[in-house]
Amino acid sequence: MTVDTDSQSYREEQDSMGTVRVPADAYYGSQTQRAVDNFMQSGLKPPLALIRALALIKRLAAETNLALGLLPDQSARAIVQAAHEVAAGRWDDQFVVDLFQTGSGTSTNMNMNEVLAGRANEILTGRRGGRAPVHPNDHVNLGQSSNDLIPSALHVAAVMAIHNALLPALTHLQSALAEKRDAFAAIRKIGRTHLQDAVPMTLGEAFSAFVRQIELGGRRVEGVLPRLTELALGGTAVGNGLNTHPEFAARTIAALSSETGIVFKEAANRFEAQAARDAAVETSGAVKTVAVSLIKIANDIRWMGSGPRCGIGELQLPALQPGSSIMPGKVNPVIPEAVIQVAYQVMGNDTAIALAGQSGNFELNVTLPLVAHNLLQSVELLAGAARLLADKCVRHLAADRQRCEGYIEQSLALATALVPHIGYDRAAELAKRAYESGRTVRQVAAAEKLLPEETLNRLLG
């Protein structure tokens, strides 16, 4: 097959009949169209946690508007029933808008309005869809704007995920680490600084650091909740509450607090609550800090468990699966490595959220779907990783007491305990002689009779 090539640039492509020379503009035009199609259908949808929170607010908004006399009784009750069904996951397949949409999340809000109105109309008339008797904007969206509703749904979804998943998971992990702290309290091991031998400590003391890290991580996350529980609801388009009843926000938020058992409140300043995403950025930062802690803990565990014969080998990690397709008997630290990968993802999400937080131009941040996706994913991933680390790794850890204590005896850092008695310089020289001769500090000190045997044994343990 041939194409006239006199007057255009061409690109060769292969098909079943051989080489075809296609005009470059046609080729790149088709590529552009494919790129547009792929962008519009990325396969990513707004998080279901956001959809659930949005449905919850829509239901409570309908009840508020009914109580205020702004919605007909039958229409309000039909919206409430439809919102119940959406929150229960019955209509998940109806939320088809791509994650990457208008930055206010208006597309998702309108998707919700149409689903609720369509289902409400089916409840009332037997026919799904349409705009009567229940209208998606005039009734379902009454007193609301995407600009105040989507930020509110984001905050509600994040707070609920933190309360129901992340904080309990961190408490669970802290408890598992505390059990090992207590179990390992009497097992002496060598400390390490700069990846070099340091002075002796206990394995329980090493785990006490992990316990404290997770405790502080939970406190950091809890610390953002006073800001995250502020909701923009009632601000409508720009924050001044145009076209909403003056009691709408207070009533709806009170109902939300009663429904969830979490105290939500009206934003102290709705203009800030809609123009900026600082609370989400702060929350992501706290979550990222927990992720960094998990990396430290998981890495220490896998290093202490390295070997089992040619590594450190102070810990014995649970064998969950074959570790190699080629080396029989090899077992990898699967769970610590999985946790570390989750933590890296959370750190990447935090970077995206920080960049998105800068996009609060004038009265509206225009990256809400991206912030929602990344923040909710981070919270959910980290909650799962914390439980996984606790249940599949930490609770099954065992200590190799003999190896732990053997390292202490071999360490040159034991000379540190002698410094108050023989001085820094003599202790340093002692350590050097032990290293060069291949003997232990105890052996050299005893041979040179630097201290009485009883004192030496007391100092070196």
C-alpha cells in the first residue's frame, strides 16, 4: 500500500499489509483525540467516601429545608429516601463523572443532584429521571452551591475517615508495639548511631521509641480536627450566603453532628473556608508525618530482622510467603516493605495536596477533586498499613536474645562505660587495641588489669 508523498511530511505505520505512510497531521491529530479521550476517561472517579458524605449532607439539607417550609413534604421525603440509598451504596454506578473535572467539583455535585432528583421522581411517579416534580437544582440543591458543598463534604469525609479508621488503627498499632516493648524489656542489645556500634540498651527501649512515635502521630492528627470540622456550608457561591436561608447552615450542621456523633461547626469565616484549603493541607501534613514514622519503624524492624544468618538478626520476622522465585527458603520482610511503599504514596499525595492548596485564587480553590482524592486515599491507606503492620508483623516478632547479647560483648563501644574511671583517652586507646587484636574490650581490660575484676564486670555487665 502506498500514499503520495510529494507535498507532505509522513509517518510510517505497520499494518497487516505492510508499511503505510500516513500524513503527519492525520497521525498526530488522531493521537491528540486519543489523548483527549483518555483524559476525559481517566478511570479515576471521585472517592466513594466523598460521595457518601455528599449524600449525607444532601439528605440533612432536604430535612432542614422541609423544616424551614422551603420544600414540599413529598418532594423532601423522596429526596431523603434517595439520599439514604446513595449513602448505602445502592447507586454507586450512577456516579460517572471523572475525577479530573472542574476544580470546584461542580460536576460531581450536579451528578449527585441529578441522581437524587431522578430517583426521587421515580419514588413519586414510578418514572426515573426528569426534572419534575423534583428538580435537581431548585429542590435537591436548594440553599447550596458546589462552592460551599464540596469543601464541606471533603471535610466531613476526611473527619469521619480519621475518626473511624485512622485513629483506631494507630491506637491498635501502638498497643501491639507496647506489648513488644514490655516483652523485650529485659533483652539487652547494642545501640547504633551513624550505623555504627553505640552503647548498650534494651530491645524494649528501642520499641518504646516506636510506641511514642505512634502516640505522637495520633495526637498530631487529632490536633487538626478543630480546623477540619469547620464547614463552609451556608456560604453558597463566594461565602456571603446568597440565596440560602439564614438558618440553613446552622440547622444542617447541627443535624450532621447529631447523626455522626462528631461535633461539626460553621466556619468562623466562610470566605476563608471556600477560598483556601489550608485545613486539608494541614491534615495531609499531619498524616504525612505519621507516614514518615511508619517508614522509620518498618525500616528498623526489617534491618534488625535482616539475615537471618548473615545480617543483624536480632529480631525474627514472621514468614508470610516464599521470598524468592529462585532461592529456596528465603523469606522477605513483606509487611515492612508494603508499609514503606504505602508511606511513600502518602508522601507523594501530600506534595500534590500542597501544590493544590496554592490554587485558591480569589474566592475559590479550584483543585477540590484532586485534594479529596489524595487526602482520603492517604488516610485510608495509612489506616490499613498501620493495622497490617500490627497484625501481620509486630505481634509475631520474636527476639534472638543470644544474638542481641552477643553483639554487646563484641562491641568496642563498651569502652564508653569505662570513661569515668580511666578517662576518655585511655578508653579510646583500649578500644583501638581491642579492634586491632580481635579481642573484646573486656578481654583487653582484664589482661591489662586496668580495673579490679569486680568493678570491670559491674561496669560491662
